[in-house]
Amino acid sequence: MSTPAIAFLVLVCLIGAVLVGSWLSAVLSERHFATGTHDTVKLALGLVATMAAKTTGCFFARDRSHNALIGSPPWRAPNRAPFAAGLESVRSRTDAHDVRA
């Protein structure tokens, strides 16, 4: 599935959830809006938000450790070939005679 198709699917699901929630609020009786129910919903939403944050943190941590193992991805790494070639040239000249002497 392409990215726009997934984004559209998520948008449709969110709009559907809003419409179902609006319909349920009109249909349900007042006892469903008690303080205990509000607290339970707040607790459940807090749990979902915490799990989403932990999952996102794990994704970023995995990405950082993966990049540390294999190096930066090509779209982030600058072109170091000219620098490396110049560095090798300097190393070969300094190895031929010791400059520090």
C-alpha cells in the first residue's frame, strides 16, 4: 500500500470514530457519564498514550543503534571520498619520512 492510501485510510477511520462517538453520546443514558466512567476513560487514554510514547521511543532508539552499527544512511552522510583520498595522500607522504624528527 502506498503512503497516501494509508494516510487516507487513517483519515477515514478517524472520521468514522468521531461520528460513532457523536452518535453514542446522544444514544447513551446519563449513567454512562458518571464520574467513575470519566476516571476509567482517563486512565485508559493515559495507558494508550504511554504505550504509544514507549513504542515511538523504541523505534527511535532502534534507528539510532542501527545507524551506529552500519554508519549513517547515504542520504545523511556527506561525500567523504575526496577528503579520504587527500588524507591517504598525506599519510603516505608522512609514512615515507618521519616529519616529527
